[in-house]
Amino acid sequence: MQTPHTKDQISVLKPAEGENGLVYNLLLGELAGRRGDIDVALESYETASMLSQDPEVAERALQIALYSQRWESVESIAKRWISLSPEDTAPHRVLLTAYIRKGDIEPAVEEAEKVIALSQTLEKRTYDDLLALFKRVNKPDVTAAIVEKLVQADAQAASRHFLQARLAAYHGDMPLAEQAVRHTLALEPEHTSALLLEAQLLIQQKRTGEGFKVLEEALARYPDNLGLQLGYARLLVADQQYDKAIGQIDHIYGENSANGNLVFSLGLLAMESQALEKAEKYLSQAVNLDVRASEANLYLGRIADNQKKYDKAIAHYARVRHEEGQFEAQLRIAELMAAQGKIEPARTHLSLLRNRYSGVTNQVDFDLSEAEILRQAGRIEEALALLTRSLEARPDDTQLRYQDHSAT
């Protein structure tokens, strides 16, 4: 909502500075931003960015311009930031985005080249970031033309061909994706990601046998390439070739059992392959190596839970410490205690959780869990009473309304 007196108030605060002063425009921009007056905030910060030698002022102005999607201002402020901090890739990326949105291909190519040149020590990440930017802007024809020009400018750069392959695959241009990935492999035959992409492209086109043959031949040439081994295992799992997948996963584990992050990933792949004993083995090894141990315990708890080994599941859930999984694990502990007939200890555990997560987590979760515990104990009237009280406190909660009707 626009505030007509913002400028007058700042003039009172800084009358000597004048409307062309840096401090005046910074104060005006901040106050306008807090009041939701984006037009005044942007105008003031854009002016301040031209007066200040501090690139952080330009960065703040650019944030406001991006938020309000004023692309002309984005362009001018990004150029100002570049003039103040020419080695920083961030304003070049923003300027590249602005050019793509306008469909200005030649200046966009120039900015992309500058981003690449400024990030030579982080080549892979740079091309990954460019791909993410091109996807985010979602201008397929424009970004395809930009990448084609990048490829033409340096046809011996495998990374550029691979960028083209990935972007074409993302937009469904399979012929171009296949052509670009072949160029990549002609320049770098052991390019792991390109070999995997070539296989994926074939599989996506229902040429499954050809896709797996690509990887099997690559593995025969490069048997020690761990990225290929793992990618092959993942594609086997995705294609539901679980027996072959487990054989490949076992092979990888045998050579890399001390690599905690890899072992954890193998555990998840084994779970997807429905090989729960193998999954338990790999995840337990991750715990032993103290790598992602909390997450591994969450998955180990789920495995034991599905097998109705409740004591074992509870023990694993109790060791979950990471924020994203701890609440789920603790809530499940209460439910498993109830499944063992320990109704009152389960309700006590829930009560402690309510206090611990008060104000942080939706209290509906506790009400639903406790109602389920009471139902398991055959205490239907208490369950209904609990859900009714909860529904009265939160009449718009559709999950509660459904549970209330289905409580019996």
C-alpha cells in the first residue's frame, strides 16, 4: 500500500541532505520498503546505488528490482553493481537473466561468457548453475539459441556440448540432446555424466536395451569408475531390475565399505530395491561410520517398523537427532508403544512431546496420534471426545473433520 507522506517524513529527518543525497535516498528506500511502497523504495535505492561506491547498496537495490520484476531497473542496477565489483559473478548472472527475459540473445551470450570466464576454477559448478538459470527463466527458444552460440564459440569445450545436451533433454528435444551428448563423449570419452545421460536418453525413448548396453560397455572400458557404477545401479533400480541392481550395489559396497556417504546412498537404493536385509546392513554400516547416522537410524526404524519389530524400531527412532526427522520419529515411538499395549506410557510420551514442540509444530498431529492410540485401546468414546475438542478449537481443519467422522 502506497504511503504518500514517506518523502515528507524523510525530508524532516534529513533536511540538509536534499533529495539528491545518498543518506536521504537510503533512509527513504528503507522506510518505503517497510511500508510496502515498492515504487518509492526502488526509485530511492536505484538512485542511492548510482551515488554510492558500495556494491552492497547496488545489491540491495537489485533485490528490490527483482522482487518487483522491474526489468529495466534490474538491467541498469546490475550494470552499476558490475562497475563497482567487476569480478563478482552474481550481477552478471542477474543481467544474463534480464537479457534472456527480453530475448536479447547477443548481450546474453556476452554475459554468459563473462560468468564462465570469472568461474574457471569452478567449471562444473558454473555450467550446473547456468543450466539451473536457463531452466528457471523458462524461455526455451532463447536459451537454446544462447547455448548454441556458446558451443559455436568454443566447439572443443566438452562442458558446453554437455550443457546443450542437458538443456535439450530438459525441453524434450531428444535429437539435439543425443547429438550434443555424442559431441561431449567424442571430446571426453570418460565423461561420466555424459555416459549416464546417453543411457537415460535411450531408456526414456523406450530403447532400454540400448541404454543399458551403453553403460555396460562403458563399465567394461572403465571398470573403476565409481560414478558409472553408481549410476548404473540407480538406473537398474529405476527400471525395477532389482536382482541385477542388488548385485551391482553389493559390488560397489565391497569396494567402498568405508565410504560413509556412499554406503548411506547404497542403503537407500537397497530399500528401493525391496532388499531390506541389504538395506539394513548398509545403513547400519553408515551408523557405525558415524556418517549421516541420524538419517540412517530413521530409515532403520522404518524397516524394523514394517517388520513389526517394535522394540528395535523404537530403539532406532530414539537415536534420530536431525530436525527434519526427529518429530516424526518421536511421534512414531508413541504409536508403537501403544501397539505394544503400553497405552498410558504412550500418552505420557505424547504429552512430553506436546510440551517440547509447543508453538513449533501443529498440535493437530498430537491430537490425531493420541486419538489413534485410544482407538487401538478400544477407548472409542475418549477418542471421539478428544477429536471433538480439537475440532472445536480448529473448525477449519479438514484432516480433523475427516478423522472426526471416521473415528468409529
